[in-house]
Amino acid sequence: MFDFLYRWSDLHIFLFLSGIILSLSLILILVLKNFILHKLRHRDNSVVGSVAALIGVIYGILVGLMALYLLNNNDSASTAADKEGSMISNLYRASRGLQNPARASVQANIQNYIHHVIDVEWPLMEKNKKVDFEGDFIIEKIADVLHHYPIKNSTDSLLITEMLSDITNLYTAREQRIQLSQTSLDPDIWEVILISTIVIIGINYLYRVNFYLHMISVCAFSIIASCMIFLLVTLDRPFQGEFIIEPDALSAALAYIEDSIKKDSGVATPALNESNQ
């Protein structure tokens, strides 16, 4: 519903939402002051206050539940991304126990998978576009090598069983990440939130108080409402916006694999060269 907002920074999103809601609220109070406000009586303030308090509680519960739901989604997405990196690292470590050419094939596909996820899938998720199936195909290649691996003893059997279990967990974490990257609050829920926001601000127009005090009150409610909507917008999509979930776990796994390859091939790292000098 707010796709265009995710191309902006969070500061610009907040200023935009606050500016729109605050401007409309001030314009409306200036328009209504000569038509409604002077007809109201001070003794009606207590009734209006009771209604406003009830609406405020309902609005707070609604926004709170939505924020809790989105926070849980963000936590699940972060956990899935971390688990994906952990499983791919486990696969690489276990692949060292395989014999060539199976070992070389598995390790090459592991690197291809990480590069594909970081370089292709993550940019697609940031643009809210559908992720392709190339990552699944790479995992299937790894599984196919393991299924056809010649088992000679119980150690090989245990190793293959463990690696296939890691592949299953990798599939699960991958599917969860992709699914959460494509989920967001339904338009119907946003409609309810926006209507509730209009009502919680609009109830303040029924108070009979000093005009300038009235403006301050309406502005305060408008700013709070814009903060609530800003919170929901920024939490709505864990892989979009300024503060998104990054592929840190996969990047760390790739760095570990590249460093391991250098050590296995006998290439000394800069740190070792300096220590030898």
C-alpha cells in the first residue's frame, strides 16, 4: 500500500507522514472553527473526553497488536536469515569429510548458493519482487551429490545423514525467509488503521476550549498518530526500507569459506605473513 515510501529514508518517511497528517488537521480545525466550535458548550467537554478516552484505548490496542505482530515477523525473518547462514556453514564444514569429486562439487555449489542469495535474491527482496528458484536448484544439486555418494563405512553414513539433515533445515530457513519477505499488512488492515487515526484526531474537534489550546491539542494527537503509522510502515516489511535485515550471516559464512579455501590451498593470510616477518 505504501510501496513508494520504501524508496525514501526513514527520516523522509516520518517527515512526510507527519507533514500530511499535521497539515490536514490544522486546515480542518481552521475550517471548522466558525461552523462547529462556537456551537459547542464547555459542559460538553466531559462527555467528549470520555468518548475520546474510549476511542484512544481502542486505537492504542489496535496499533499495539499490529506492532507486536510485525515485530514478531521481523524477529522470525532475522532468525531465518541467521539460521540459513548457520546451515550453509555447517554444510561446508561437513563437506570436508567427503572425497573428491563429491567434495569439490558440494563446496562449489555452496559458494554459488551464497553468491546467488546475496547478489540476486536480497536485491529482489529489497524491491519487493518475487525471488526465483535458482537457489532451490542449487540446493537440489548438493542433495543429489549426497544421495549418490558411495558410502563405504558407518562414518560416511553418519556424515551423509547429518548433511542431508542440514539441507532440510536450509530449505526450511530459506522458504521462511522468502515467505516473510513477501508478506505485509493487508490493505484492509491499513484501511482500519487509517480510519481509526482519522477518528482519534477528529474527536478532538468536538472540544470547546481556547482556540490556540485546541490547535496545540490537535497537533499533539496528529504527531502521535503519525508516529504510530510511521512505526507500522517501517516494521511492515523486514527486507525493505532503511533499516532492513542484511545478509550478515551469509556474508560471514562466505568469508569463512574463502578463508578456509586459502588455508587449504596453502596461501598464507596477510596476518600470518606479518607475524612471520
